[in-house]
Amino acid sequence: MAEEKAQEFWRWAEANWKNPDISWRDAQYITVGIDVGSVSSQAVIMADGQIYAYSNMRTGSDSPNSARNAFKFALDATDMPEDRMDYCVGTGYGRVNVPFADRSVTEIACHARGANFIYGPEARTILDVGGQDIKAIQCDEKGKVSNFLMNDKCAAGTGRGMEVFADLLGVSIDEVGDRSFEFQGDEPEAVSSTCVVYAKSEAIGLLRKGWSHEEVLAAYCKAMADQIYALVEKVGVKPEFAVTGGMAKNRGVMDRLMTKIGMDRMQTKWDTQIAGAVGAALFGYKLCQKGKKRKKG
């Protein structure tokens, strides 16, 4: 019982990866994108505009260390020395606190450009559900932003809200989506609020009434899908529709959201959480091609 109590159900797996088909030694430009978010941080290393390596890990207690740790974690998958980097762009919640960045670019621009890369140029509406905010973005075939809306008032409908809920119910964050469909009977009504504080209280009340964990998860996932849809509807949905961020991995929310939208979402072989860092590295690559050099000192 003590072991179960100590388990961190919210904790998702950190990862790093290297492309076995690319050699950094053959590249003219090595660019790095660092996306420091409120919950997770990613580093993407690109060789001439192609993904060479990346990391995805939990954001620590401060942005500078989180940026360093993410970059080191990506480098750990390779044999490339740190000083081989030609340009670095920071983005995300902590973009101005990436100590080795040559420039910072907004997460809106980076997610649109990154989604254009990992999903393809057909993507026109990008939904990014981050740790503490939701962004709905429209872009053109080059990943240039044409319109966007953002909801960052609280953790309602975000990745952090889902982590709190997973911990409350004692269900691994990786299992929440599938478990939310494993209930008996009709789809339950959504919880009345996705506010983390109120939703927790409501969930406890539903469990006391005899609801199963699966029913409560379904009710919360449905409420999150409703919350996200309200934002997406305001900006408008143009096909094709792509999703970035950790919530893209939660089918409990995404399947319910796509039913409301009435279309399929695009698929990608890449980790959906690296989109912002990919976009940042691509901005760096473009600057290198224009003759920009790293700052010295």
C-alpha cells in the first residue's frame, strides 16, 4: 500500500534519440532549438535542416538549468561536441532564459513552423496543448502564422491539469486515454469544470457516488475536449488539422475532440512534444543560411 501511495502516476517517460542515418560531421550547419515549457523541455539538434537528435524531459526548477539539461540529454545520444553548434534559438515559456541561445522566437511561430515540418506542408490548423496553456494556430503551407488564439488563464484543459487528475485517480498518465473508454454503458456527462481545483472535488464526489475510475476519466477527458474545442472553434478549423504537445498522445481527449470537430487529425512519426524545438532549430538554420553567426563570448 505504501509503495502505491508513493508512485508518481503523473510522471511520463523522458526520452532522447539520434538519427542513425545522419552524420553531424557531414553537415554545413548544426542548429539547435531549445523549447523550455512550464512542464516539459525539449532540445532538437538539426543538421542542415534535418533532425539529427532530440530530447524530451521534465522542466526543472529554473529555466536556465532546464535548457542546459535538455541540450545535454540530446547530446548524450550522440558523439557530437557541444561547440560544434552553429546557432541556437530559444522558445517557449522560458525562451529568454536559455543562456546559450543566440536569439529567442515566440512559441506560436515555432510551433507552426515545427508542425509544418513534422506533419507536412498540408497542415493549416495547429493545436498545441502545453503544460499550462492551449494555442490554436492557423498557418500557410510554409508554416507561417496567419492567425492564432491562446488560453493561458489557468491549467484547465492543459497537460498539467491531466497530470493532477492522473495522480488523484491513481492511474498512470500513459493509460488515462485508453482507460477513459473502458467503462460500461453510455458515455457519461462531462464534469462541470476543468478547473483543476473544482474538477478534483467533483471527481472525488463522483467516486463516492459509485462511479468507476473509467467513468470519471471519461467525464474529465470529455470536459477537456469541450474546453479545447471552444478555443479551436473561435479561431476556426481549416483542414488539415495537426496537434502538437503532450496531449496529442492522449486519445481520451483527442478522439472526443475530433468527433466534435468532425474531421480526422494528421498523423506523424515524430514525438509531438518536439514541435516547438524543431521550429526553433529551423529558424536557426534559416539564419545561418543568411550568413548569421554565433555570438562570441
